[in-house]
Amino acid sequence: MNQAAWLLLPPAVWAGYAWGSHALTLASAWRGPRLSGKAALTFDDGPDAAHTPRVLDVLAAHGIKASFFLIGERAAREPALARRIAEEGHDLGN
């Protein structure tokens, strides 16, 4: 893994912690060659008006894209936030 990915890990962990310890799970699954210098970041069960904007700000500051898996009801309550995720070039899933 390259240095940029290691620098992102602490903000990503803190973003997960800020999301709430009940929702934080740290697990890794290695697929494919580990020499690619890439890591996949996913954020699940959002969007959350209190935390998702902060996560997006950290990702934008580092020029990093992630995948967000949204809950339909939450996306319906926060349509502008769901749009922001898409407009900033992140992947969306449900």
C-alpha cells in the first residue's frame, strides 16, 4: 500500500468512529493483487446529516473517492446529501 493510502487510514478510522461506535466495524477483505497500491473505502447505512458531510469533506481534501451504500429511507430524508455524494464522484449503492 502506498504512503497516500496510509495517510488516509487515520481520517477514515476517525470518520467511522465519529459515525458512532455502534456502527463501526473494522474488517478487511483482501481481493486481488496487494501490489496495486489501491484500497477500497466503503461507508454504509447513510447518509447521516451529522456525519456524512464531514466524511465527504475529508475525502475531498485528500482527493479520494469512496463507495457509499445508502439506506433508501435515509436517502429519501436527505436527498441533497445523496446528490452531493454522487456529484462529488463517489459510487452509490443500496
